[in-house]
Amino acid sequence: MTQQRKPLIGLTTSHNIQTEETYQPSACPRAILAAGGIPVILPLEASEDDLRQLVSVLDGFLFTGGPDVHPFLFGEETLAGCGGVSVKRDRMELALLKLAVEQKKPVMGICRGIQLINIGLGGTIYQDIPSQVERILPIAHQQPFPHKVPSHTVKVTEGNLLADVLSGQYFGETAAARGPQTIRVNSTHHQAVRDTAPSLAACAFAPDGIIEGVVMKDYPYLIGVQWHPEYLWEEDPAAMNLFKGLIKASARSSRISFS
Ligand SMILES: [Mn+2]
């Protein structure tokens, strides 16, 4: 019996800047496997030519969570509330994003990933929500309980790729909700998208106005989310749909049949 070819999804790696070790927590690879893809953890230190070769071979890309992005990369000084950075991750991921977008590959970003994508495409972020954003309803974006437990709601506007994926419409499900959807998400970030890049559209918002989801306009498949669906998919079909959506788009982009 032969197995149908599964989409290969490249994941950005975590990086311990003290020990210089790279590693990948199991949550994202497990979610990709469960959604029908094969996770491939990408090297932190690869030349641009190596990355170009990887991008042409792999079918889709997941920009994972991690540390803050260096403020110089979006033209700012480092503010008091900014956290730790990995210069190597910033460099590798911005190069990878450029190549993936050039080759029109499906892309998903999670937490740091949505911020990295926004910066790479010309947007800005808040370096630290609590000290930079005045909010009437100060939502805890650093939730005080485990990752598997949702902590705040997100309103998703209608008529965009993220809404279609979350509702199941992207997979041909007809009972999709009409109008804006409200979903429950976890939250472990203190940075967030500020000005969206010209090619991106914000389409999901926390109750305090913080941007929690973006899509790329006029592009086959790019979704960024500020929450962590890799800790929610076992309980939450909408979170699973984010991984299934990436796999479906990646199967299509590699011109293989996928059911
Ligand atoms: Mn949040």
C-alpha cells in the first residue's frame, strides 16, 4: 500500500540565545501531523541560497511563536517594555518570508509569526501593549492560566480567508456562520500588530481593539493569528481548521491531490 504524498510544512525553529541551541516544542509539529501534513523543522543558520532551495521544495510554511522582534527592524528605538530578541531568528525568518512570498507559497504565522510577517511586509508592531496602548478594557494578553484554556474572545470580520477557514467554509462546509464570528482564544503575547503592512488586512480583533488576525490581500494563502491554535486544536474545531487550511492550501500549491 502506498501512502498519498502529504504536504511538507517548514517550521521556524526556537532558539536559546544563551546556549545557542535550537529546538522545537512539540505542539506545532503535532498539530501539523494531525492535520495531514509532515512538519519539517528548518535550520536557523542557513544561507539565502539554502533557504531558496528549501522554499522551492517545501509546500507551506509556519512561522512559530517566540521572542520579540528587534525594534530596529521596524524603524524604532528599543522601548523600556521590549523583551528579549533573537537576531538570528529575525534574520532567518525575514529572509524565509521574502522567499516564500516570492514563490507564492502558503504561509501561516502564530504569535511572533504574525508580528514577523507584518514587519517583513512593511508594517509595525507595539513593542509592549501594556505600556503603549491605552485601553478602556485592559484584556490580559498574558493570560494567567495554562495555554490550553482560552482567555479572551476575538471577533473575526466576515468575507475573508481567515473567516472562511475558521468557519469551515474554506473546506466546502455549507453550514458556515454568516456575519462576524466570535471565537475564544488563548493569549500569551505582550506585543501586537500596530500598523498593518500595505499588503495585509486586519480581520480579527480582541475586545480591547488589539489586532489578533491578518490575511494577505491578492495572495493565494497567508494567515497570521496572534493566539496559539497549536494548544487548542484537540478541543476546538476552529483551531484545527487553521492547520487543516494550511495543509489544504499547501497540497494545492504543490499540485498533488489531497482529500
Ligand atoms: Mn491576545
